[in-house]
Amino acid sequence: MSDEFDAIVVGSGVSGGWAAKELTEKGLKVLVLERGRPLEHGRDYVTEHMPPWEIPFGGKPLRELYARDYPVQSQSYAFDETTRHFWIKDSDYPYTTASEAPFNWLRADVVGGKSLLWGRQVYRWSDLDFEANRRDGHGVDWPIRYRDLDPWYAHVERFIGVSGQSEGLPHLPDGIFQPPMMMYAVEKALKQRIEAQFPERPVTIGRVANLTKPLGDRGACHYCGICQRGCSPGAYFSSLSSTLPAARKTGRLTLRANSVVEGLDYDPLRRRVSGVRVIDTVSGERMRFTSRLVFLCASTISSLQILLNSRSDSFPAGLANGSGMLGRYVMDHQNGAFAFGITTEFIGRYYRGYRPNGIYIPRFRNLDPVRADGDFLRGYGYQGQATPLEGKLIATALPGFGAAFKESLRQPPAWAMFLAAFTECLPYHDNRVTLDERLVDRHGVPQLCFDVRFRENEAKLNADSAAQAEAMLKAAGMQNVVALARPSVPGDAIHEMGGACMGRDPKTSVLDAWNRAHEVPNLYVTDGASMSSCGVVNPSLTFMALTARAADHAATRWRDGQV
């Protein structure tokens, strides 16, 4: 393998795949470095349509194994015996947390990363999000606004395919949509009744990166509902099925799996990254690659770890950290508030297929920048879904026997409706990650210590979102409504953001308006680490748009000989 490239991309997930696609299509020779093992689209989805009776031990959790090797990863909704082979072993890559500040760091360990496992909800941010820090004084003001990302959101949406419904909301901008998925009858009734009683609270179908009609060589979703096992038709967006193949078609992509990036070398005379140090996870061999550009897309926390480990005389506290801001303002969404209720109004109403999507209720708190809705800042949104109450648990509680009884179970006796809130976390200066010099992984690389906490504002948002979810379900006619507002652990939402924030001033931020390090002009960081606030909606679409925009900026500079 050649050790000279125009650009090196660290990571092959949502952001890394986009960096590879955009840079190769613009003429650059690109090396993608991925810590995880190789994975081939389709062929290696070994459990994709495995029936329940073929799953070892019926898919039951292997308690001793999980406790030893996967104590954190096994807490994910997408972790089970059909996906365990995609996830990292916690025992191989340990980390520590400050006292009474747990953090659940959920990580994939394959080419494609978490783009194989994500929930695929994709929403544009608005200026309500980009202006929030300036408005209330928390964190660092974003150096960009919605108008800067608008064309890049569209660029990404056209390629990945997003099914959704336009709603004309300024705080939830519409995008380029494929036909929306259909709401269930229960959800249609909930929408009508909530909007009648709360006109400021529209209910829409989720905006999801699942195709409802073919796009290129990717097929439409066939509603099997087990997306996290892998999708051979490519109906859901992943870098393995979409951006990496596009990059490969150019003939300018080299992808190296099993490659842990130990650190980046810095040349103080030229003020640039001069090399990327890599450890082969199979052979243990150490090697070094060089390029004119480096895109760090290893995922939020992994990118911070690489930067903190890239110490030199010029940057003794981590690469591009002259401001001292590296590792600070780490955020995640809080997702501990929810409500559910039951209705018998729709007995006999059923659905076809297993829709990989739900409904969405956009933010309705603090939309007016002048008038606050409560004693808290920012807001929250809801994801939810109606579910028929069926299966073994229901069947065992009902009277009956024989063929007629089994036939009756085809008509669910009741439906449950569920709403879960995602609340915004303010950017706190002392929510941070640092290196724990005492702890190294199996390759000898220093690991991280987390000190990230939700605080009073997040608790108030949590409580209010649970109360409002309860009110909306009751307004929709649900019975036996229960609402809970339990504290969640940072990391649980798998929406980690911050730590290398964008900003205008090199003294208070790490990256500029193009996701380029203020102090290292050939280094771009375009994953969640670059985020200056965490907004309310899922962040992945913004990661992709930022990456495509940064790649265009970098490629222009490369063509002009500026790097």
C-alpha cells in the first residue's frame, strides 16, 4: 500500500463515508482508516433474516458474557445476539468516569460503524438551534446559520433518500423527501385529537433515512423491521451500502480496516498535520501514513481521544488545543421522559409489514426567543409509535383455546401508544473528557475519563416533557396513561456531540466555520465533536451536511494549491 495520499479520513461511519465520497468525487486520492474489522455489504449481514428459531439460545442474553465483555454495549436497544458481532468489546477498550457521573459510550467495531445500527431519524436544524447559544449565553456561538447548511442538507437528502412529510414549520425546516410512510389508524386519530386541543403541537410521520421508492441501485424498504441486522437491498442509508461504494466507483479510494489511529503528528514549521500513526489491530504493527489533508470522522468521542492523544511540544494538551477548549462542552440528548397509554377503540385494526419508523412531535417549548414558556431554557421533541398489544404476554392473559382462539389473536384486542422525549442538554464548559494516563487499551493507547452530567435545566425539561406527553395522550383518548421522568445517563441517546466546537474566536473554540482547526489548517473535524450545541432533533443529518460542506471547502483549497 502506498503511504502517500491527498487526504486521509479517519472513520467509515456516517461522517467518514461522506468525507470519502465527496473528496474522491472531487478528484482526491483518499485513504479511509477504520478501527473495526472488514465488513462487506450484503454478504456479511449473516443474521439479516434469520428466523427466531435459528438464533442461538432463542436470542436470550448471554448474561455472563455480556457482564464481562459488553456491560455498556448490551444496554443499547440495537444490541442482541443478532447484532453482537457489530459492536465493540468494552473489555478491549475500557474507559473511566468521574465520581457519580456515569457515561454509556456505545460503539460499533466494523466498517460502516454505527451507520449500520442507527435509528435513521433525520431532521434539519433551524436558526432556533444555531442561534441558541448566542441568545441565552451558554456555550460558544455557532459561526454558521441555517442558510449556510441549507444547500448541503438538500445535497445529502437527495443522495441518502429521506421519507417524510413537509409541514411548513420554521423551527423544523422541510427537506427533499420521498413519499412518507403511512401512519397507523391509532396515530392518525392521535394526530387529529392532539392538534385539535393543542394547535401549536403538530404530529407528523418521522423523517427517516429509509427509501419508500428505489434510489439508484438501492431498493425500497420491504418493512421487515429488523434494520439493525443489516439491509441487503440498501433500503436504509448506511455508509456501507451508499457513500463508500460511491467513493469506490471513482477508483480513488483505499480503505484499511483493523486500523486504530494512535495519534496525529504535527509539523510546527508548516503548521500542519504531517502524518497519521496507525496500529494494525491484528498484527500489532505500527505504521504511518501521510497526506495533504486529514478529516477526523471517528465519531465524537473517538475523535476527541485521537486529538487529546496527539500531543507535541507545540500542543502539549492535545492537537489544536491552544484554546484549552478541546474535550469541553460534551453533550448528549436526555431521553428519560416518556408516557404510554392503551386504547380499545381500534380493536380489529391492524397493519401490514413492520414499519421502521414512528411519529414525531416537534419542539413547541420556547419557540419565541423573547417569551419563555417555563423556568427552563431550550426545549424537546417526541418520537413515538402505536403498537398492537399482541403476542405471548397478551395471549396468556386472555381466555380461550384451540384454532378459533388462535385466529382471534390475529385481531389485536387493544393498542398501546408511546411517546418518548429527547430533551436538549445545554453546553456546559466543565462537561468534558480528558485522558486517563493510568488506563490503556490492549494496544497501549491511553484511554478517556468522562465527566459529563445532566443538570438542573435538563431535569426541568425532563419533568415538563413527561407531563406534556401525559396530557397529549389523555387528549387523544388513551386510557390508563402512565408518565415517567426518570434521569437518563449521558450516552444513552447515542447522540454525543461537542468537545471540539466550532466558533469564530480561536481563543474560545477549536474549529472555524468550515470545520477546520483554527491552528492546524489541513485538519478538519466533521463528526459530532464539531457541534457547538446539541439542539433538540437527531443530529446525524447535520453531521453529514457539515461533512459535505467541509469537503467541498477542502477540495477547493487542494485544487488551488493552498494545502
